[in-house]
Amino acid sequence: MEALALHSTDMAVVFDSDANIAYVTPSVEAVSGYRPDELIGTTGLDFVHPDDLASGMKDVVQAMVVGETITREWRICRADGTWRWCEFTLTDMSDDPAIRGIVAHFRDVTDRHMADAALRKSEGMFRRAVESTSDGFLAIGPDDRIAAWNPAAERIFGWSANEALGREVSELIVPEEERDLYRSRFERAVAEDMPHLLEAPIEMIAVDRGGRRFPVAVHVVQVDLGGRFQFEAFVRDIGARKELEASLADHGFTDSLTRLPNRTLLGDRLSLAISRLARRSTSIAVLLIDLADMQAVRDNIGDEQADELVVRVAHRLSASVRASDTVARYARDVFVVVTEDLKAPGDAVIIATRLLEVVVTSIRRGGVDIEPDVSIGVAFASSDDVSQEEMLRRADAAMNSARSEGGGRFALYDGSTAAT
């Protein structure tokens, strides 16, 4: 892990209780040009562009006060006087005795900003920019076939441009067991013309030419090319970042198998979500997702293969909700999703329908195709007069109602009984 921190292009910074820098990873010098000893003890704010401080500092402070994780992009001045765009995520880990501070992860995203600017100016300038960016760039037609593939994509996935052009994305970089789900979503996006579904960056598991699986962050835009359209995607290998985050994470709050929040962290996040209802005119939903037939699956293919299936379900759930939502492993074969800022129970129904669809899609494990028997219970709340325990109890009651109807469905708790 020390070698990872030394050679990673990400930078991690820990701020102490006085908001001064207490620790930086060795990669800080490559990212900022400053030595670690030049930064320790400073606030770091002197290196931030004044315009970014003026427009974003209030949001950062508010997020830290309520314990929220926040991600922003600010311009940072390097030691040589040049400004670089950095994406950073702040996480409050003050309760972790090994850290006791605010952890910030930084990544230089200047290349992406340059590429975005080039896109706005002209296609020709954009093409030149993406050829030099460290992010993989893919242009994808409505038939899912690759129309552009830059050198970074060659490095990330191992396929040359000549080999990739004209191939379907699903057969080239999507793991085999996820291809049917990917194709159905892609076809839906094309048929219903839903570019808004692609606005937020997503994380997924990809596969390279050699069969290596690794996490990637994908940012997709839909581009109109004079009456026809294509999807353009920037892809980044985030394996090193995930490992670095894991090395700093509080293992007492994460599930060792899926790396999702465990029951303890779920309770904290659900309580915080409920408390925020007092200040917001929105609602929250708790969805309890039960894989009812997993014991039979374990008897059939063994615990190891069944655990891999549970991990795959965890990945599917995480990829199907917003980054601000919480997906937690509640029990051995039970997950909980907490989602905020909903307007009506119908929003929770839409989410439950989507999650039911992604979980029941067959997963190949142990040489067989398995379709999990899933029941989902949904609890909805619009005020803070309910406890986290009561929300979970309601979701459990609704889940039992769905299961009594034969499974493979969801039910919404309506106050006394669950409405399916």
C-alpha cells in the first residue's frame, strides 16, 4: 500500500481539527510541485484560486458541519505558478482514531477541462485534445459500435484503435455477465432519447483485453452531429484511487465482502437523512432488498461462488443509484438503499422498479445462470418524526408483504399494511 501511495497520480491530504494539513501522500510533489514538508501545517487555502474560494467555500463548510461527503473541482496553483484543475472529495473521518481529521482526495482533471473546452470550440480542436488526454475517449454510435478510440483507451483496455473501431462496446469492455443488462439500458437510452440519464458520472466494472476486471469512472455526453447523434465517453481507471481510499477507510464501518457500508454506518447515514427532513421540503425512502433464495444457491454452487454473486448484486445496486444515495449490506443476503430528495412516493416506486430489474437479471456463477429471487420493501417519509429503527421496520414489513405474494416484486408500506 505504501508503494501505491508513492506512485499514485492521486493525492490524499488529511486536515487536523484546526483545518491545517497534518499529512499528505508522497504523490503531492508530482501533483502540486511542492514537497510534503512545505505543506504540513498550512491550511492549503493559499494555493486555491480566489474565485473558487469565493464561490465554493460556503458549501464546503456547510457539508463538513453536517458530516456530508462533498466533491468539487477547484483550480490549484502549482509551485511553478501554473494553475491546474483538481477534483477533490472531502470526507469527515474525525471519529477514526487512526486519522482524526478531514480526508481529501485530489485528482488533476485539467486534461478533462481542456477537452471539454475544445469540444465547445470545434470538433477539430476537441479531437486533438482527446488524443493527448490521460482519460480514455470513446465515441459510440446508436448501434453501440465504437466510432473513436484514443491512445489512452488503447492503454487502459489493451485494444488498438484498429481493433476497437467498429466493434460493439458491450463485447469489448463490458464483463460477460453484465452484457445483457448493459445492452438493455443502452437500447432504452437510444429508443427514448434520454440524454439526461447520462449527465452524472457513473462508476462501473470494466474488463480489458487480457480479462482483467477493474473499476472505471465514466462521464458520457450525447452529441448531435447534424441530425444524427453519438455518445462520447471519457473513461478513467480508478483502481488505484479505490485502493487508496480503502487504505484510509474506517474498516469498522464497511462490509468486508462487498466494501459497502455496514449496519453501523447505515444507521448513521439514515439518521442524518431523517434529520435533514426538518430543513428540506423533500422526502426520503428506505428500500430493503432481500435475496430470498440464496441459501439454496449456496447449497447448489457453494459459499465462495455465492459470495461472488452477492458482490455482483452489490455492484449492480451501487451502479443503479445516485452517488449521494447509500447502498449498504444489512445482513448476509440483504441490502438496504437510502435515497433522499424525493418529491412523492411515486419516485420511490420508480427506484424500486429499477432496482428490481437490475437484481433479477440473470448472473452467471458456478457455471450456471442464476436469477435471484428478490423481494423489495419500500418505506417513505416526509418528516423527521420517525426513527431510523422505525423506517427499517416499515421497510421490512413491506418486504415480507412482497415475499408473501410470491417474491420477484416490491411493496410500499402504506401506514399499516404494505401496498404492492
